[in-house]
Amino acid sequence: MSRRTFMGYRRADGKVGIRNHVLILPTSICASDTTNRIAHAVEGCVSFHNQNGCSQVDIDRDVTMDALAGFAASPNIYGVLCVSLGCEGCQNDMVVDAIRARTDKPIKTLVIQQVGGSIKAIEEGTRMARELVAEADACMREEANISELILGTNCGGSDPSSGLGSNPLIGEVSDYLVAADGTSVLCETPELFGGEHILARRAATKEVGEQILKIVYDYEKYVQMFGAEMREGNPSPGNMAGGLTTLEEKSLGCIHKAGHSPINAVYGYAKQLKAHEGLVIMDTPGNDPSSVAGIIAGGCQLVVFSTGLGTPTGNAIAPVYRLTANKHTYEIMRDNTDLDASPTIYGPETMEEMRDRMLDDIIAVCNGRKVCAEVLGYTETALPHLCNYM
């Protein structure tokens, strides 16, 4: 196999990023508007709206902390400005400690209540952000092997073309990356329902197979705690309008993203993923912004996202590369779609030729080419809830 390379940013911890952002990190919802204003004031900065971080039970707070630490530790991030209000559950020093447990990169902190309000915080934060961006600008890209990639896979707005064309194509790319000693991540636990036994048979060990079955079982039991059933909301109305009839049918299309490689590990939401680990699964919701957020917090530098009906979902930390095998969707949603994958169904290109074309695209994105979501500035981010706010 020829070894593809890309030009990335080698971090002090050895990881390789494909972007060189400074993250203005809101530790809670109460700091989110402030961080967005700072990020918009300084080119080279990114932020997002964190709806969590306060009024959470401990188990929910810990999930949020894992995600915040993972965003900051992303190899796509040079440095971080952590901004908190001052009285929230995810205190600034707690978030910094969680980041430090994952990585040692430049971190600055700001507490709105201590500096005298949001206007002063924006002024001070803008100055701090400029200092971090000046440092980041000194970083130079260098050649890295594709084996350094941790590739996230996701699907949303699915229809029959997803299972027939775009998801099998992602599976081919996943298999290529695994063979090249990289890591590929399958997620969206609710969309494994009905196909979990197929994945469990592909587990590298008995323990991994049991974990695959367990995350599906636990997810269904969790939903049943509220007197609900998974099939009440999945497939979604859009899925059904597109032609999917059952959750099992949707799942059998979804798991094509995993290709044919052995499954080597199962990770909890936003837990730190390993490089060079082959195919793994992360236990995430099926909701697109929260599943994408979880795998990026785990360390994915790039997410490939298939859709049948079309979706603009993006993320501030990592590019979300979108493809569809539905010809109609590609025509009407070109602004949001990076690859027309319809030849996987209709030809004339073969699946192998489409795989190579998509790999070329991935390398170009790793080298700095923006995906549609980046061009449009789409950064939808959501984190899961295990319990209602207190």
C-alpha cells in the first residue's frame, strides 16, 4: 500500500493537527456569549456555544468536563483561553486541570466576575487571544503520515442512498486508513440497534464484543427509564420521508461506515482516543451535533459525514467533510456538500475509484483546504445530558 502523507502541525505532545486554531473556551453557558465575542474579534480564534457547565449533577458535569478538556486537547488547537463566569459548576481551575491531564499546551484563563463584567472580560480576553494567535502563527506545517489521523465517521439525514452508496464509501476509506495504521471511529450508538450482533462478531476480543452489546443494551434501558422506546423517534420523520422504514434498516446502513476491519476497542463519550488503533467505536448519541462533538473531543482531527437528505452541521474544532450519494440532494445542497458520492450507486466510477478520490479530498482538507461548513462558519455543538438540570 502506498503511504499517503499530509502537511500538519506537530504538537509538543506528539499529536498532529490539521488546523492551528486558538480556542476561546466557555466553561459554561454563562460565558458563551463572551467567548464568541472574543473569538469574532481576533482572526485565528474559534469558539462555540456551551449550553452546559452549570446546574448539573456530578455525572453530567463529568461528561461536560471530558468534552471541554477534549476540545482543548485537540491537536487542531494550538492554545486555549478558558473563560468562566466564576460561580458555575465547571470552575475555571477544574477545567484547566482536566485539560492538563490530557495535554500540556499554552493556556490562559479569565473569570468574568473577577475582571469586572463581560465588557472588561471581552477587552482583556481579546488582548490574551491576540497573544496566543501571535504564538500560533509561528507554527509551521510539516509532513506527516496518514497513519497519524484519527478519522471520525458520522451520518445524518439518512435515506436509502446512505446505506447503498455513501456509507459503504466511508467504509472503504475507513478500511484503507486502518490498513495504513491509522484510527477510524464509528459512533452513534442508537444507530447500531439491530446491527450490534454483526459488529460484535467482528470484535478483536470477546471483551470488546461484550462491550459493543452492552452499550446498545444500556442505551435502550436508559431510554426506557422515561417510559419511552427508541423506535418512537428513530427513524426520524426525515428518515421515513426519505424511504427508511425501520430502525434496523437504518442501522444496517449506518454500520457500513465501519467497513470490514476488526473492532479493537469501545470508548465512552469524549474519552481520549488512541492513534494507530485501527477501527474503534465511541458510545455517543445519534443526535448529529452531539455525536460529532464527542468524537472530536476524543481526538478526531477530521470527521467525514454522510447524508441522504442534506445537513449543514459543522464544528469549530475540526472540519466536518460532508458527502451524499443522493443526486437530488447534491444538486439542491451543493453549498453544504463536499463530495457527490452518487457514482458509488450509478457509476461510471467504481467504488475503489471513488475511495481514492475521497482520500485525495481528505488529504487536501488536512493540508488546509476548507470544507463547506468551515467556509460558511457553521459550528453547531451539543453535549449530551444524562439528567435534567438541577
